Amino acid sequence: MWTNIRKEFERQVVRPEIVRKMIECGMRVSDDEKIYVDDVEVDYTAVANALDVDRRVVKSTAQQIRQNRYLYSLFSKTRPLGTSLVDVVSHLGYTAIIIEADPKSPGVMAGVAEILARHGMVVRQAVAEDPEMVPDAKMTLVVAGQLTGQALEELNGLKVVRSIKILK
């Protein structure tokens, strides 16, 4: 996907950042070249302000996406991921586990999930960032309750895990 996006916008400096923000927020482009998050229209100016660019560049990026068959096939169907529970874990009695691992190694999520399951931890939310989109991609799991020391030790023992951050 990013290879095609880079190729389409290779001569433009700002547009790849606009596209990155659109993906990050789950924005889509409609048939009439408007930008939406789910069914809520997002003004070009709002996107422009978030990135400190001119709104006309945002509009022309949406137009360029609409005119490219491949990009439009993606961006006409993009949806927001949903509400992140990470910032409210303390209010819910949950724990957020942010794991930095080799994003190209298979089985990272499976290994982590297996350890958590063995310790009776229920995963309420899981998000793994795309390493092509995010330079230091991380996997974030929100689990019900508190992480035990033994579970944390086992997670740290996974070969592919570089670091673990716990938020309560």
C-alpha cells in the first residue's frame, strides 16, 4: 500500500503527510471528493489546521485520491478503528500494555495473548500499528484488571519483545 502511495505522491512534499493523517484517523474520500470520518464530513480546513498546511492542498489531495483507481478503492472504504481505551484505563480498572517488538516477526501477538490467557487476563482491546506507517510501530493491548509480576516477566522473556510499557 505505502509503495503505491509514495509513488503517487512522489513529487509532492505535503500530500503524503495528509494521506498518513487520513489513514491514522480512518478518513475516507467520497464520490464527490469530500472527506469523512465514518458518516461525519470533515472540513478540509480542519484537516489543514491539524497538519499546518493550506486547505487547498487537502482538497487537491482528496481530488487526487478520487482520480486514482487504486487509492480510491482504498480510501473510499477506510473507516475509523474505534475508540481507544488507553487514556481511560485507570478509570475502568484496566491495564494498558504497550509492546515494542520486531514488527516483521510472526507470532508476536499470539505469544503475548497466550501468556495473558494463561494468567487469566482478558484482552479488551488490541491495536498493532503498521510498521510501514509508523516508524516505531507498537502493539497496544488493554486488559481487564492488573498485570501480575509473573505475567510481566514472561512477556519480557519473549525473544521478539524489545520493551514493554505498562499504563494503569
